[in-house]
Amino acid sequence: MTINAKFPMGQLAITPGAIETLQESGQNPSVFLSRHAVGDWGDLSEGDRQENEYSLTNGFRLLSAYRTTKGDDLWIITEADRSVTTILLPSEY
């Protein structure tokens, strides 16, 4: 499968809480990373979606929010310099 990423994601990182949450849901992090990479920002407000679109072209941080099949929230943040993308729980921010 080829992904047409809108931006470089840099090094990938995942927090312990996110690992546990994904294991409990039986979901692979690549599903969420793929969505983030193509600009599917998940469960964000319209204002936050617009902020991400602005950030794409102006080099600011990108945030996506998703929910696992068990109903737990996950965030994915790509740093402004695109050096690192992290999967984390909102409580770990």
C-alpha cells in the first residue's frame, strides 16, 4: 500500500501509555499514523482542522486525535520541524 503523505513525519515515537492502549484495543499504530500522514486529522473540531491545514504550509506543529475501538483517545503530534512524530495519550501531553 502506498501512502501519499502530506508531510515528513521524522522519527516515530510512542509513549508507554499509548503502547498499552493500542495493545488493549488490538490495533496497530500504523493505521493511525497513516491517517495522520495523509491529513485525516480524526476527531478534531473544525477550527483545529483549519489550524492543521495552516500549519502544513507554515511549518507549525500538527495534531491528530483518534479513538480506539475500545473508546480510548490517542493523539499524534508531529513537531514543527517535522523531526519527530509521537503517538501518545492526551493525559501524557
